[in-house]
Amino acid sequence: MIQLHDLQFEPFISEAEIEEAIAKVASQLNADYKDENPVFLGVLNGAFMFASDVIKRFEGDCEVSFVKLGSYEGTSTTGAVKTLLGLNQQLKERRVIIIEDIVDTGNTLEEINKILKKEGVADYQVATLFFKPEAYKKEFNIKYAGLEIPNKFIVGYGLDYDGLGRNLTKVYKRKE
Ligand code: 5GP
Ligand code: MG
Ligand code: MG
């Protein structure tokens, strides 16, 4: 068990399970995009580790860019998503793969969808390491999801609780 700020967390997803989920998503992306010269668009901060690990396994040409959005305060979403660092890359007519650490309600994704539509991309899909189907409220299909998890608050492997825990190599869930 570990403590971050005022909360206790217990081990939930092992390094081996994370590896397996990354390998699964990477092989799907290789199958679908190898000759497509896609743009991987990572969503900071949470996706930095997954982006690094999954893009390393991509076998074709690709470009890599990041945006920064935020809606979480503490352990729950505020609903309002803010753009903190915007696009600095031409995405017109490009095939884009959004790289997310976790898709929860889908609010963040919806905000990115709006941005990408405005940019006139050719098409876009989402590749997320973790997905909470019970919490997801949107229509957009999550095509690449490493692991489906229950509606619990997790930290580690890029995901934080008030700034802490991103460096953890396995994933922990809040102790109930
Ligand atoms: P959504 O907008 O889909 O509700 O949430 C997306 C963002 O909220 C994620 O990219 C992530 O940064 C944060 N988030 C959602 N669920 C969790 C969670 O269980 N743990 C942590 N640490 N962050 C989460
Ligand atoms: Mg995220
Ligand atoms: Mg966070």
C-alpha cells in the first residue's frame, strides 16, 4: 500500500498487465496505420508514459505532437475542460490518433474532437491505455483501448492524484 497526500492506494494493475495492454494496442495500430504516416497526438500530462511506450512500438513513419487539457481536480472531474497548451502542428488532411492515458466521462475527448474537426483532419481515432466503460457518456467509439477498468480512481503510469504518482510503474487504486 502507498500514501499520496491524504489518500491510501493499493496495487491494482501490474507492470506485466500494463505491458500486455500496450503490446495489444501497438499491434492494432501497426496493422491499421503502418503505411498511413499518422500523427500521434498525446494528451498531457497523463498520457506521457503511454505515448512514449506505445509510439516506440510503431513500425511505420509517423509524427508526434501533444496538447494539454485539464478537467480533473483531486479525484473527480470538474466537467469543464480547459485547453492549457494548444496545437502547434498542421493537421489538415492528416490521419490522427489521439493518445490518452484514460477515458473516463469522455469530456476531454469531446473537447479534442472539436479542435480536430476545426483543423480539418482526414480522420481520427482514440488509443487509450485505460477505459472506464461505466463512466463513459459519449457516442464516439473508443476504437483502441488497452484495458477496461471499473469506475475507480487510479494512479500510476502517468496518472496522478493532485500531482503525485505519475512516476509509479504499476497502477494503484484508491483504497476503499
Ligand atoms: P474524462 O474527460 O474522460 O472524464 O477524463 C479524462 C481525464 O481525466 C484523463 O485523461 C485523466 O487525466 C483524468 N482521469 C480520469 N479518470 C482518472 C483516474 O481514475 N485517475 C486519474 N489519476 N486521472 C483520471
Ligand atoms: Mg488524459
Ligand atoms: Mg490528473
